[in-house]
Amino acid sequence: MANGGIIGPTQIIQQGYGADKLTTFEGSGTFNKATCNPSASTATVIVVAGGGGSGGDAGGAGGAGGMLITESHPLPGSAVTVTIGAGGAGGSHPGGASAQGATSTFGSSTPLSATGGGRGGYANNRCGGNGGSGGGGMEYNPATPTGGADSGGCGVSGQGSKGGGIAAPGNGAAGGGGGKGGVGGPGVAPSSPTCGVQGGAGLSVAPYLSSVTPGYSIPNSGIYAGGGGGRPGGDANTGGGGLCGSTSPNPNPAVNGISNTGGGAGAGPGNNPGGTGGPGIVLVVEKCQAIGGAFVAPGVWDMNSVYENVKGGTWTN
């Protein structure tokens, strides 16, 4: 019998925790704390904003939506409003101006808010836009050589990374969008059909779901906030960002960011519209007390308390 011969201050016996409860929001809604959660409780809350759109007419790739992972976040007893940010629209043809992704929010008493991904650069503003992660810079185009430096946008500290610029004027390449797991790659001079320009990597949420009951299903296997691929080349981004849409010698349209990943849109070729960023997502992981589970009796106990709890069937051995 644990601590059977030790006398000390009286403690509280409680039931141990069971599997974590996962609540997923792929659209805006309302979160209510689980009934199995203790009254004074916290949770791990993961908030991903919408990804940025890529610029039209050979514009840069979109940056990933900002990604916030907050452990031990306090949960109120009342309902919490959850807002899922939409992906930014791709730039039109002609014109090219794309849009930043929208903010996602977990609106508790201490709100958590992730910033939308930066838009890709376009003819009148070649710099990638700032955002949760920055958008990629537009490729050099001798037909519209003005409009600012060909640099990537900046990311928000703790949410994402910088987008990539172009390697050098005149190389016909666009930068990749930044991601939660890394910066977007700079554009490179076209040299082969497979010279990919990668968006910044996304991040897997799997470590935060290790105690959730197996069998759950979440978008993109839990890899979120990847930047869109630049041009040319650009392989599929495991972080959720759209891959590059231009693969020499047969250019394809820009690729949208994957839905509910906050992925940035991939860059596309000239004379085409840009892609749309992927909408965001919110995950809430709660510790739940096991109903009818084993009793836990931490600390030091006096002999009378041990005896009474053993007799009442509420003691752990």
C-alpha cells in the first residue's frame, strides 16, 4: 500500500486523466469546454491563419498563414468564439494584385490571434507582402521593370518566416513564400525543368496530439502553414503550401494553397491569374479526467485517511 506508514498533511484523491480530447475547427464556430475537463483547466490551442494569394502575371508566391501553438492556455467556462481566416485571393490577369490571407482567432478571455499570410509580389509592387509568413517577390519582367525591389515579405515573430526574393534581376524567377518552419527560397535562373524553388516548410502538429485517442482525422495529416512554391520548378510542399505552377517547358496555372492548412499559393506563369491561399484551421487539445478510471493519491497521507479510503474503495495501490 503506497505511503502506508507515513504521516503527513491531508491530500485530495482524484481520478487520473484519460485520452486527450481533440476539437477541430475547419470553419468558424463556437468552442465549449468538454464536460470531462476539470473546472480549472487549460488546453493546447493551435491557431493557423489563412495563407496569402500569389501574384498574377508571373507574380510571387503567397506566404503561409501565421501559426500559433499555445500550451496550457486557460479555458473559460463560457463559450469561445472561433474565427477561421480565409485564404487570400490570387492576383488577376491583367493586373496581378493578390491579397493577404485573413486572421484566425480563438477568442477566449486572453484571445489568440494568428496573422494572415503575406501576398505575393506583382507588377506594381514587386516586394512580397508582410504577414504571418511573408510572400515571395515577383520575378523580373522587362516589360514592367519598375515597382520596387524584388524582395520577400517579412513574417511575424513566433508565427512564421520571411518570403524569398529573386536571385538577380533578369533571371525570370519568383521567390517562394515563407512558412512556419522556414524561409521561402529565392528565385533561381531557369536551368532545367526540375530546378525547384521551394516555399518555406510547414510544421507538423503531431507531437501535440500524441495522447489523443487514435483514429482521429485532420486535414493534410496535421502539417500546416507551408509557403507557396516559387518559380520555376517547385515541388509539392509538405507544409501545405501550393506548389509552383510553372514547370518548364509546359507552364501550368498557379496552384492554390491546400484547404485548412493556411498554405500559401504557388507562383504561376505570366499572362495567368495567381492562386488562392488555403484557409486556416484551429485545433484544441484538452486533458480529460477518465470517467471511472484509476484513482490518483499524490503526496503524503496520514494512516487514518489511508484506512478510510481503502475501506471506501477510493485508494490507489
